[in-house]
Amino acid sequence: MFDIERFISGLSMDKALERLGEKFLKSLEDETAETFLEALLAFMKIKFMFDPAYRKNIEGFRGRYQFRSRDGGVAVLVKFEDGDMKIREQTSDDVNVTVSFKDGRALMNFLLSANRDILRGLLNNEVVVAGNLNYMYKFGFMANHLQLELTGNLP
Amino acid sequence: MVTIDDLSLKDVTLDRLPRLKRLRELHFATRPEICVELPRNITSYMKHLDNPADSPELRAGKLYKYVMENKRPVIADENLLAGTTTARTIGVVLYPDFMALSIWPELETVSRRKKNPFGITREEIKELNFDIFPYWPDHTVQEVAKRDNGNPLCQRIMERIVFYIATKVYCISHTVPNYAMVVERGLLDILREARERELSLGGSKEARAKKDFYQAVQLSLSGVISYAANLSREAERLAAKEVDTKRRQELLEMAEVCKRVPAGRPRTFREALNAIWICKIALHQENANVALSLGRLDQVLYPFYAEDIKRGLTLAEAVELIGCFWLKIADHVPLSPETGEELFGGSGSNQAVTLGGVDMQGEDAVNDLTYAMLKATELLRLRDPNVNARYYPEVSKKEYLDRLCEVNINTGATPCFHNDASAVEVLTGQGVSLEHARDYSSVGCVEPSSSGRTYGHTGCILMNLTSALEMALWGGKHRLTEDEQIGPKTKPAVAMTSFGEFKKALETQLGWLIDQVVTLNNNLGRAHQEIHPTPMLSALMEGCMEKGKDVIYGGATYNSSGAAMIGLADVVDSVTAIQEFVFDKKKFTMAEMISAINANWSVPYKKLQAMVKASPEKFGTDSRMARANADWLIGFLHDTFQSKENYRGGKYTVGYWTMTNHAGFGALTGALPSGRMKNEPFASGITPVSGSAPVLTSCLNFVARLDHTRIADGHALNLKYTPSTTTLPRFANTIEAFFKMGGLQVQFNIIDRKTLEDARKYPEKYPDLFVRVSGYTAYFKDLNPHMQQEIITRAEYDLVTGEEQKYG
């Protein structure tokens, strides 16, 4: 994972949001979406830091998510606690839900509603979720919201 | 008793019933909207008022009293009956402890999705996201069962989708409540009985549990009575400001009806209908409506109808009231997230109404109301209710069968037909008394169940038979889940040297899959016992009051669990192809067969595929080989499921009806030894694969001669007849002949491919075109593309030649 603190250091709040938003959108357009998870988590974190309306999503919420790529190249632990989001490159069994994915594109296809190809995801066995699915649904809402907001498609 | 001369009621038309016409137009013009009232009330209660120290039954009783007392009384259109399932014209109900949270990721897109969008406001999205859903992630039936059982393998397998679905994560449903109790006694009398039974008990531990149950019944029923009182007050309020004299009078009458029922015993047909409707609404607050069926309404309501006719009610007025009831039943749609839509979409709530047949003494029970209900069905052509007609050869009248066929021709898709003689035999074979068996109704799609006294959860398991076939071919692995060892390790098919060895491997994999899904169903049932008792359903189920037990603890007189098998004909044809070509004729090796299906029967294997497909050894033909394999498979499934006990002490039964699951599971499944290509839909229900059973009489013979006593959860034989060849006598004769051979159930689409193709291309031209899917009816436009394709390519028979019309 890249260093978010360093990436936004010296930037104003608006600029930081803009830069990470751009990075997130760019990751969606990339053919392999290799950086999708990294960009999503980084943008999510910065939104929680600077956007009180979005932060409301995790107020009073405790949840631990393990994301890992099938090839072992990515293993990220995401913790939500006391209105804060922590991202660590590590594996843990003490989580509410574990998401194993084939590649970034597969994870994107699984998480985001827009242009989703559900059948492809299922047929290619692209994403396997283990644990409490409801935590995944919540994360799915937060991820979709970001994309809809950035693309001006919120209802 | 039948007293009317014109069984078709030709004088009763929609033009002469303008109210029904307008309500029908409104129904089709309305987009379903998500309603947050129920999850709001449930969540608010659980957060602030629930007492975890109470027993599960008592908690449920208090909760549903609160839910019903706080349910908004809505009277928004000119329907003559009061009460609505949701606060919307057509609402989508969310059950937070079942699967409501599955829509969470899509809350901000669901109103704009391409297929079957649901309306929702910005405020409702916020309320669900911030206030309602966050309470539930650790409290749903699915997650409680997972937690209590350490995330067992059986549940992890379900989450891979392709093996089976256990529907207890969605509902406690697929049953027929005892509505006769509602109209013969009224809720106050049931409440009084619960009170008396409670007071008669001592202080033992067992007595305390029963006391809690009786208290829960009283609490929830008092909630229903409060809701009716609120409806009455709302009708009075609206009447007071209504300027139209006729409408004001209707509202005042509605207020009087709701003052009386369902608390008291109804006096009129209208009161009886409204009493049942209010109870149905209440049951629907307690549980998702997944085939919460209505039973034999023509029998239950006949005394009220007959009395009113004597008092001057006209047939047209009766049809109008029934039509109002039918439209009320259609006032909601089930929640379906995108994945559900993609794979299994288009289903309604599958609320079956059962008409005709014989009474408990075995006498013809068809009456004037049967025909009035058929007329309302014919006029409205709605997806719900799913109308099921019972027919007893040589007891039921021929003119009744003719009328049923006429309605089917005019509507294109309803009713479906059940053979009383076979259904009664099925039920008595499961230990149901003869009188109770004769009083059966259809649940959901097609499942026979003794009315109001059976908790059979007849659709609790939907199992993909082809997934066991896959595992038999690949030594316990499945192509979709790749290298994972899912089932037990059996010898890979390429190493098998006899057909017997292959069958043994298939039995091993089927047996293992059945173990898994039964374990899961029982785990989920115990989760229901922990967090979701059902006092309202229990109050309206024979047996519960006597035993002092909730339905989910085995309170009903009869207890069972029903498992529907998906892909029967595809598996039989695949097994038969392996027997014929690999082991008997040795036309190719098992290795070649495996390579062919791995290559999706592509170019090097086209000749082999043509050979397999051209073979007459198929399900639905005169083939002895296919028959023997079908008998073996059906026998094995029945015996294995029957050897298991459910969490209520009942047996598992097996059925062959598929809703839209044959298309969904088919879309996930690779090519099969039968010659079927990757992703093609499976054959529906107990129907032969399209193109494999070219002769209608052979097809009917084949299915009729299967041992229906081993198909205790019912079956759906889906046939399509070419409209131009479907005359009444020919149509009726095929049904009569099928039933006399022992056939259990059959249903028809009387529609040609050209119309269906046009409807697929121009859905806006066919907003109300409805079709039989596999058990129930659906609007064609709502079905997903796989399902539309399956209906279009489904075998279509020409009744003049008796042969299948070739597709393409």
C-alpha cells in the first residue's frame, strides 16, 4: 500500500480529496484495475478524515476486514473503530469478513454496482467471501457511494 | 354446490366492473417502491423496548404487537377492502433479520437499475444506512446460524451459490395458514382460548414455556385487532371529508367492516374477505411472503358467499370483491438484489390459491364461488395469486375441467392443474389422514399440503442436482469452484470401468450434498427458534394451540420440510448418455466425454454431440433406459431425504419444481454429458429437456408413470401448447388422460414463440403478458434474459399432430 500520509502531506483538505478522488477514478478505468483496492481504501480513509457526512458511516461502528489476492500479492487488513479507519498490510484471522479475489478488476466488479457483470464474476470464481456477509454489504455501500459521488451519480 | 348456468359468467366483464378496471390499470402503472415502515418499527422496538431476558416466544409476541399497533392504516385507492401490506401502492417489504441487508450496497442504485428497479427516496436511503441497517449485521438469521455453528461447511457451500440454496435465511414461509379459523371464529375467540389455556397451566418449566407461547399469541393477536381498529378510524376520517356520496358510503361501510373483523366472526362475504386480508397483512409483517399461501378460499368463503347471494348480492358484485382481494394480494413484491435479479429474478410472492377438488368426505367440492374466483382470475390476469385448480377424475365434473381449460386458454398461463387422486395418495403416504389429505391445498408453486394444519416449509431447500453430477465426474470437485475439494473424494470418472461405478459415485456425491443441505436447514431452523418465533402464524395453524407450541418448535399437526430438486431431466439425460455411449455401446470413452464437455462440445466434438442429442434414450420418451435412470434417481433422492429428520421432528420430502432456479443454476453450469451446452438453462421442474421429447403422449406417459408417492413435495410439468391448435376438447382430453395414468400436476403456457420473441424485443408492448414459469406465473418482461430464453425455447406441442414444434 502506498503511504497516504505522505501523498497528502502539504495539501489542503480539498486538494487531498481531489487528488485521491482522481486516483480512485483512474484506477477504475485501468484495464487490470491493479491499484483499485489501494486507491479505494486511500480515498475512503481521506473521506472519513475530512468529510463529516461520510464519516457518519463509521461512527459507532466496529468492523475488521481482510482483503487478500488469490496470488498472495495483496494482504490488507482494514479496521474501523471509534470513527476511524486503519489500513495495515498484514493478515489476521480475527476479522468479521475475509474477501479473496482473483485480481483488482474482479474485486471492483464485485464491489461496485455500476457496470457490474455479476455472471462473469460468478462464472470465473473471481471473489470468495468468508465470514459475516452483512459487514461486506456495509462496505459495499460505502464503496459505491464514493464512486457515485465522484461521478455525479448520487440519487 | 353449483347453481349457476353460465359457468363462464360471460356477462361479467371488466367494462361492467369499472372499479376493477381502474385498479388493474393502476397496478400495472405503478412502480414498486421500497417501504421502510416495517424495518423502522422492528429496529426501533429492538433497540429501545426489547427485553432479552424474555423467552424468544415472548419477545416475538411483544415485538409483533408493537409492529401491528404502529403500522400506518393506509386507504389510498378505491379498493373495497381495507389494509395494505406496506405504506406504498406496491411496496417492497424489508425484513431486517432476514435478508434485507443484501440490498445495502445497492441502496443508491436500486432505483435506476435496468431490471425491475425499486423506488426509494434519499431520506429513506439515509434512514436505512444510518439508523436501521447498522443494528443488524450480527443479528440476522443467516449470521446467527453461522455464529452458533462455527461457520460450518454446509453454510460456506451455500455461499458458493451453485450447489444449493436454503431459503430459511429469507423467511419462515411456504405454508398455508388456517384462514377457516379466522372466518369461523374471529381473533377474539382464538385470543380467549389462548388466555384460558394459559390460566389453566401450573408452574413447571414446561408449563412456563407454554404460558409464554400463549401470551405471545395473545399479544400478537391484540396487535392485529388494534391495526383493524386503526383502519376503521382512518376510513371514518376519510369518509368525513369525502365529497362524493357513493365513496363516502363505501368508506363508512369499510369502517364498520374493520370495527367488526377480524376481531369478531364475519357476517358477510365482504367482511370475511377483509378479515382474511387483514390477517394476511399481519402474517406478512411477521414473515417474508415467500409462498405464504391462501389455501382453499372457495371452500372457506363459500358459506358467506352463499348467504350474501340469498340476501341479494349479485355474481358481478361477488366477482368485484374477489377482484379487489386479488389486487390486494398483489400489493407487494419481494426484495431482490442485483445478483438475485440476474440469476433468479422475476418471481412474485408465489401465493397460491387452491380451487375445486373434493371435500374431506371425497365428494365433489366445486361450487359457485369456484367459478366466481375463476372469473376474477380470467379478468385480471395477475401474477399473484397463483391459481391452482384441483381435479378428481370421475368425481369432478367434465364441465368444470372444460372451464379450467377455457380460463387457461384465455389467460395463456393460469390456472395449473392438480390430480386429486394422486395428491391424496402422496399425502397419505406421508402419514396424513385420508380426510386431511383430501383437504389439501397447493403451497407456493405446486406442493400439496393439508390446509391450515401443516408446517411443511415446502421450499426450504433448492438443490442443484447437476452440481452432484459434476462432483461425480471430477472426484468431488466442481468446475466453478476449480481446484477446491468440495465433496468427498470419489474415483475420477475417467478411471471408471463400469456404469455401476459411476452411479455409485453419483450416489456418494448426492448423499453428501443432501447431508450438507439438511444440516444447514436444521441449523437455520434452530436459529429461527432462537430469534424468530412466529406467534401470529402459530395462532392460525391447527395443532399449535393444543400443543402450546410455536410453529417453529413443531406446533403444527403435521411437520415436514420440502426440498426442490433442480435439473432432474438434465441429470437423467446425462447419466443415460454415459450409460449408452460410454459403457453400453462404447462409442466413446469417458475421457473423450469429459474432454467434450470441458470444450463445451466445440468443433472437434460436434459429431459426438449430435449423436448424443439424436439418441431416443431421453427423459420424456419411451426409452426404458431413461425411465430406469429416472426411477433410480427419484428413488434415491426420496429415500435419502426421507431418512433425515428436520429440527421439528418431521421428515424431508422431495419435489421437482424449479421457479426460475433452473435458469439461474443453468447459467452457472458448464456443458453436460447430455449434449447441453455451457450456461444453457436446465429443463424446468419435471419437464423433459426441450427438443428431447418430441411426442406429447410419450412425454405425458413418462411423467405420469413416475412414482408420485416419491415426489411428496410436488412437481411441475411445464408444457406449452400452440394456441391455434388448442381447442377445448383436445386440451381437456390431454389433462384427463394424464391424470388417469396417475400424473400429479401439469401446467401450460398457451402461447406461441412468435409472441414471446416479440415481447422480448418490445417489452413495452406487453406490460401484462404473463407466463407459467415452473410452478408459478410471472410477468414476462420481469424475467431475466436466461429465463425468457428458456420460456421461448421450451417445448411447444401442436395438439393436432401431438408433436413438438421445432424451434429455430
